[in-house]
Amino acid sequence: MSEGHIDPDREAWAVFKSLPRDEPIQMLNLVRLKAKAEYPADHPNHGKDLSGVDAYRAYGRTTAPIFKRLGGRQVWAGKPQVMVTGPGSEAWDLAFIAEYPSAEAFMAMVRDPEYREHVKHRTAGVADSRLLRLAPVEPGEGFGE
């Protein structure tokens, strides 16, 4: 299996920033967790034998106030069960959509000094992830409308 994707690369981040910043966005999150969290040696949780689930829950708990303060909300969550179409190696532990009032709000969150400290829990617990920016649209009657 290839190396996991934890953070956006420079090219993807540049494209993200080039899109409109003043419109609502939704972010589809697909997350695969590590069996055991890997905190750096200087982190207070280093050596505490925490699971990836424990670390990701700590991330969610500690960043929720920042997410909410900036107008974010979780609009959908589901428990992945089986990859019906696509590589089975892309099995995910968590799937959810977070909504932000604007791309600027998302950018403010990831720049927030408190968030940057708490995101260490995410880094410790996540083996692989996908983050897809979406423009919210009203669904039509059929698929893809």
C-alpha cells in the first residue's frame, strides 16, 4: 500500500485558495485510522498506548469549539461498510461531510494557533485520508442532476 495522505500538498492547497473564498463549502472527509496512535516524543500523549480512534476523538473534541466558532457544522456522517466500486484497499473507518460558511472560514480554522496545536491528535491517529472540497448544490430527481 502506498504512503498515506494526511495533509494537502502545496499544489492542491494553491488550487483550493484560488477558488471562491466567500461562498459556502462542504468538505467530504474519508479517514482511515492507525491501530496505534503515533505521537511525537515531545507530545504529552507520547507513550500512552492510545489507539488511532482515541487520537482522532481527541482531535474532534479539542477542535469542535473552533469549528463551531467559525460557523462550521457537520451535515452528514456515515459508517463505511464495504467499497462496492473501487479498490478494496481504500477501506475507510470514518466518512463525514463538514460544512463551512465560506472557504475563508475553513482557512481561518487551519491557521488558528489553537487548532494547529490540536491537529497533532489527527496526525497521530490518521493512517490515510481524503478531503474533497464540494460546492453545495440542491440535488435533482435523478442521480447526477
